[in-house]
Amino acid sequence: MVDPRLLEILVCPGCKGELEYRTEGKESLICHGCALVFPVRDDIPVMLMDEAEPVKDQ
């Protein structure tokens, strides 16, 4: 689980928008503005545009 203090300051590296933290399924951070999903690996958010994946329809 990502430290809540870190979640308060993280923003999307692309648009600087807010991120939604999801723990269901794969732990991830979602930018709705860019429609990207950033992975969380070993409780560390990977905030690299090259690592992000497009949001899939749910």
C-alpha cells in the first residue's frame, strides 16, 4: 500500500492532474485527464510516461 502522505502530493507527470488510487486488482494510479494508468510496484508508484498504459473500459 502506498503511503497516504505520498498520495497527497503525487500528480500526473503529463498534465499535472489529480490521480485516483486503486487497490482492486492491480494496485495503480489513474489519471482521468490523460486516460492513463500508472503501475505501483512493491508499494512504489512508477510515475514514468513510458510505463503508463491506456485506461481500459471497465
